Amino acid sequence: MKELELKYGCNPNQKPSRIFMNDGDLPIEVLNGKPGYINFLDAFNVGSLLRN
């Protein structure tokens, strides 16, 4: 299982969230810094806007 611990949950005062895959590698690569949960929600929402 590949796992990426995020900077925090929805808010900075929350414990860290994580993204993981049971099989195979994560479909993402972090190039710089340590993203938070909200960063990934923003990225996924932008993807759906671009497809429409």
C-alpha cells in the first residue's frame, strides 16, 4: 500500500489526513512542499471544471 500523509485535514488545527492506494502506486506525484486535504479537493474540482 502506497500512502501520502497530508499536512492537515480540512483545517490546520485538525490531525493529518492521508491519501492511500491498496494496490499499486498513487496516481499523483507531489513535486514541491507538503499538500493539505483542501489542496487536493481544489485540484479534483478544477479537473471536473476543465472537462465540462
